[in-house]
Amino acid sequence: MKISALQMFWMMAIFQYGMTLLLTQSPALAAAKQDAWISMALAGIAGVCITFICGKISLLYSNQTFVEFCQTILGKWLGKLIVISYLIQFIITMGVILRQSSEIIHLTLFRKTPLFIIIILMVYLIVYIVYKGGIEGIGRCSEILGPLIFLVTIVTLLLSFNSIDWNQILPVYADSGWRQIVKGSLAPFSFWAEGIYIMMLTYFNKEPKRGVSYAIRAVGLVSFFITIITIEVIMVFGPGLSSRMWYPYFEMIRFISIMEFLQNIEIFVLVIWFLSVFIKLSTYLFITSYGIADFLHLKNQGKVVWITALVIISISMYFPNIISASIEFPEKIYIPYIVPINMVGIPLILLTVGTIRKNRSKRGNGG
């Protein structure tokens, strides 16, 4: 059950792309105005750094799973506590993403379909690929869908080019200042910090070192694309109007009209976006169910997949609306607590302690 470095690249790229594009532009624009693209670039650089750190950790113990090397680095009990904290984070995050994506599909495509039905169908799809194909199935799907997703993005950028106004992005920095730019970077960084999942995926890579290198490049590529998209959104709508939109990129796609012939292409973009969410949720479900099975020393991962699916359905239905899932949860829980602890603090501790232990072990063997 292994994936290639190229499959790792596309998995990480798609994993980082869809939800980040749709849910982080508005907070960045509201905080940094026309400098939101600087916030995006800053968050992207930080995301690449986190992915690099987590890649270094996973390469120290590439022959061990995440559950195993946490205990190797920090000891049995502390290592288990760290693993539990991550598994809880994965499950809650899956429930939130499931609710967010289902609400978006419900609001844009299937208004008369009960939300619960959309949630059930999405969960069925991700359970099917994880149960039947595992990480290899997700990797193969990513390899096919990845180039298509980015091709559609490039096409939409080109089609929107005739609507831009270069003056909308000026003045640079003067109206915002570094505090607002940093504030605007928090939302996108909370998504790009998901590069930590490289710690769970490296074990399943045929060439761990090459896979980590490709994963870092994937995060860099996505950061570049979303920064460019943010610049174009600002130049089309201006910082004031775009900051009041729920999904500025989607609205920009709706705005495309070429000679009154090429219009209403947002449906294609929504389908592509849904495929990226499908890959993201499938990857989440795989690493979570595998992690739980590994932690509890269970041989049958399939049962864990079904149980996890039922739990995330319950979590997704816990949120009363998309505002609580997309705004209140990130602002009150995810950004102030999960990001600094699980996505920055713990990886730094694991890298520091793991490197020290590894060096001591090498000196001991040499002696």
C-alpha cells in the first residue's frame, strides 16, 4: 500500500487547494484590503516552512508510522497523548469540512435537496474510495484530477483578465500596515499549515525523501496560485466589494462573459472544486482511520472507516449553520488553539527532540 512521489505531489496540492481558495480570501481581504495578496504570500511561505519541518520529522523515522515515531521520540505515554490530540483534531476538522462543503453545494446547486442527504452522499463517496482503494486509490485519483483542477484555474484566470483594473491593487502597504497584513494571513495559514499531514503520509511513500520534496513543492505551487488568484480578484472587484463576498473567486467566475457567448461557466468550476474536496476528505478519512487502527492495534481498518464516518456525520450536523462552521469555529477554536499547538508547537518539539535522539543514537552506535 504505497504511493509514488508524483502522487504525493498531487495529493498534497489538491488537499491544500479547494477549501483554502474558497474560504480564506474574504477574511484576508477584510483585514488587509488590497494587500490581501501579501497576506496570502506570507501565509504560503509559513505553510511551506511548516511542511518542511514536518517533512524533516517524518524522514527521521521514515520506516515508522506517525503513531509509532511519536512514541519513539517522546516516550510511550506522552507520545500517545500527542497522537490522541491529532486524531481528535482530524475527526473534528473532517466534520467541519463536511458541513462547509455540503452547505456550499446545497446553496449553489441543490437548494431543494435536504442538506442531510448531501452529507450522506459525500460520506458514502469518501468511504467507498478509502474502503476499496485505500491510499493507492486516493493517489491514483489525485494524479488524474490534479492537472485538470489547475488547468481549469489557469483558464478562469485568463478569461477574467479582460475585467481587471490595475489601479484596484494600489496603494501597496500604505492603507494596511504589517499588523493587518499578518492578521489577514491567519486564515490562509490555518489551511496551509495542514502540511503537517505529510507526517502521516510519508510512511506510505515508495521514495520517502523524494515524496517529501514533492510535497513541499506542492504547497509552494498552491500558495503561488492562490496568491495570483487573490490579486486578480482584487483587480476585478476592488478590496471593498470583494471583502463583503462569501466566495470572491466563485463570484469572479460568474462575472466572466466573452462576447455574451461564453458565460455561466461556474458550474464547471464547482465540479472541479468538489473533486478537490473529495480528495481532501478521502485523505483525511484514510489517515484518521489508519491512525486509530494503528493506535489501538486493530488489524481490520475497514470497521474503523465506517465508525469514523458515522462520527463525522454527527459532528457535521452539530453545527447549526455555515456561519458557525466557517467563521465561529475557526475564529474561536481552530486559529487560536489548534494552529499554534498542533500545527506549530508540537512539530517543532518533535523535530528538536527527534533530532537530538537520532544524533545520540548515531553516536552510541559509532561508539
